[in-house]
Amino acid sequence: MYDLVIVGAGVAGMSASIYASRYKMDHLIFGETPGGQGMLAGAVENYPGYVSVPGPELMQKIVDQVKHYGVEVKQESIKGLVKIEGGFEVKTDKEKYQAKTLVLAMGASYRHLNIPGEEKLIGKGVSYCSTCDAPLFKGKIVAVIGGGNAALSGAIHLASFAKKVLIIHRRDEYRAEPIRVERLRQNRKIEEILTNEVTEIKGQEKVEAIVSKNPYQGSQEIKVDGVFIEIGQVPSSVLAGQLGVVVDKQGYIEVNPGMVTNIPGVFAAGDIAAIEGGIHFRQFVTAAADGARAAAGVYQYLQGEAPTPSWDQKLTR
Ligand SMILES: Cc1cc2nc3c(=O)[nH]c(=O)nc-3n(C[C@H](O)[C@H](O)[C@H](O)COP(=O)(O)OP(=O)(O)OC[C@H]3O[C@@H](n4cnc5c(N)ncnc54)[C@H](O)[C@@H]3O)c2cc1C
């Protein structure tokens, strides 16, 4: 029986593995896609130590660091997690494994519009993360698609770099908090295009234009350099449900600041985790930090110490 199985080989899982190796824990790490979402990122400009680095290059360096400690990243799909005496059984598409503890780091994926041109131009002007990519659009024209808090915050953030920001929403009013709507409308660089659906993203090597359709006025082509699709994320938390791990209304795994879930021996880290009392900030650097804390929690658990803080312990501020 392994000390630990890490489910997910994105930044969170790999950071957990690096720390687990240094704690001398006998562990395995699984990832259908080693590198996770990082493999889709264009230039990453907010990870400490790099002014700018392509996502796949950053991920490869982290995979190399995991392997440096003699750990293999297993490219197997985990199909089932079951509680057994003294730990958990992990069933993949190839084999069964047993471990005393688990770190769940299955990540999340950005919702896509699934329109022509979108997949082809990811990283070439199509982005799902304004926090990540806004500085790449200095002096350019960008469109933000969505009407919730993320879309409006993204548009406001982008306006501090871009020449012009178009916010395009399919309804005639936003779902975002009124204070954000007010701030959006005060920003003279932002133009609102409501009751419009983007039906196509055009461009060969990079984004050149979008096609936007209004039910009354028909379609128009608008020249833009970038498109930010901010219509939410979907956490990959199906496996958590199999163990009875508590998830929030959106499906994110609830953890306390020690990355502890409600099931003893099960920890969660990265984009999939919703930290009690924390803001939802899903980035490489936060995923890496979560992974480190989860591994430290596992070590503590294996030593027979009660996790600090425990699941039941409420935050005192
Ligand atoms: C296009 C794009 C650009 C981005 N740019 C930036 C940026 O510039 N800066 C920044 O800080 N953040 C950026 N992000 C966000 C960043 O990528 C994420 O916050 C981070 O990668 C989350 O890491 P994670 O390990 O939690 O999850 P993920 O990277 O989602 O990794 C999840 C892992 O779990 C595996 N997995 C899931 N289910 C299973 C299963 N059943 N069996 C086996 N494996 C499974 C996946 O294959 C994957 O290996 C970007 C995201 C995207 C999509």
C-alpha cells in the first residue's frame, strides 16, 4: 500500500508530489494529461522566476522536477475511488492501486462556447483567463464574452492594458453584482454590446475578428485582436462524489485552509478546491501552494497527528 496517491498531474498535483518526495513518502501521481491546463497556456507572465514562459515549457520543467525524485507521472485515467480498510483503492483504466491517503487535484476546465474558430485559436488570441493574459493585449482591441462577475471584472482589468474593450453578453442585463456594473459603465474604454451572441471567431494564425449576432439586427463582423471567454469553469469533481467528499454548490471540493476535506486521509488542492474563507483565485501559483500544503497535511496525517486545522475547526478571525 502506497503512502499517497495524487489524482491529477497539473501544477497542484505535481507540487504535492515534489513535497511528498522530500517528505520521503512512497507515492504515485496520475494524470490523464500530464501538465493539465498549463499545457494550454500561451505566455505565462505571472509565475515567480519567469518574466515570460510558454505554459507547456513551464509544465515540462515541473514534470522534470517530479521525475528528478524518481517519481513516474502515470498517464492513466482514474475511474474509481473506494474507501478500504486503512486507506483507499484507486482503480484506473489499466490497474488497481492502494494508498493510505489521497490528494485530489483533478482541476477544472473553462467552459467553452463551442463555436467555429474557438479551439483553433486558443493561445492565439482566444483566452479564458483575463488575470493571466491581459498584459499580452496592451494597446489592442479585445472582446470579453460573458455577463457574470468574472466577465465584468475581466473587462475592467483588461481596460487598464487594452486600447478598447468590448463586452458582449447574450442577455440585456448582467448577472454580475451591481457595483461591478457601475464600475464597468464608468470606464470610458469599455463598450457594451448586449443582446448579442458571438457565433464565430475568425483568423488564420491569430484572432482577427468575431461575428456577433443580434436577434433583430442580424450578424456583424467586428475586428478584434483578442477574445476572452469568461463564462465560468467546471470542476472535475465526479471522483470526489464517490468517496462522499463534500463539494460546494458549483461542485468544488470544500477544504479548510489546511487543504483537509471532510473525509479523513483525503486532501484536495488546486483549481478543484474551494478553501473555506478564501477567495476563489485559481492560478498556477495558488495551485502550487495548495499542493505543498496538502502534502504537508498528508505527512502530518501519516505521522498520526491530528490535522491542523482539523475539518471541524472553524476559522477564528
Ligand atoms: C488557456 C489557459 C491559460 C492560463 N494561463 C494562466 C496564466 O498565465 N497564469 C496562471 O497563473 N494561470 C493560468 N491559467 C490557470 C492555470 O492553468 C490553473 O489555475 C492551474 O493549471 C490549475 O492547476 P491544477 O493542478 O489545479 O489543475 P489542472 O491543471 O486542471 O490539472 C488537473 C489534472 O488532473 C488530471 N485529471 C483530472 N481527472 C482525472 C482522472 N479521472 N484521472 C486522471 N487524471 C485526471 C488532468 O489530466 C490534469 O493532469 C490558465 C489556464 C488556461 C486554461
